Amino acid sequence: MTRSPHCFFRPCLLVLLALPAVSGCARNPSMDILGSYFPAWAFCIALASFLTLIVRQILRRFDWEYQLAPLVLIYPCLALFFCLSIWLVLFGVR
């Protein structure tokens, strides 16, 4: 049984189309903290959680939290905003 030449070109075409998407993984952003490497995303999530707690305390102190609804959606979105902003500022394209 002979194979058609098209059977070979399809997998090669898929690999060639996937190469630009995978090329973004060339750099591994890690931080050296006390001799141990931590992923940068873990640092961003920790700092964003801390900032979200600070904003929550400020909103409660000035009694502005009641104006935000639904809180179950507001605080995760605020944490995501902080996380992505920190990532862009510290580890963005240079």
C-alpha cells in the first residue's frame, strides 16, 4: 500500500503553524529569593492578594464597600487586575 504525499505534509504543516505559538515560552521568568528560584507568577499572585486586602480594608474603613456589588465578583477581579498589572510592570516586554 502506497502512501499519499499529502499524509506527510499535514503533520509538518501543523508543526510549522505551532512554532510561533511555542516560541513565546523561550524565557522562564524566575526570581532568586534566598538562593531558591520561585516562579514570577507566584510572586505576582502573593503581592496582588496583599494589595487586595489593603484595598478591602480601606473600603471598609471609609464605609464604601456597601456601594460595590456583588462583592464575590469585585474582589477577585480586583486581585486579577493587581496581578496582571504587577506582571506587566515587573516582567513585561523590555
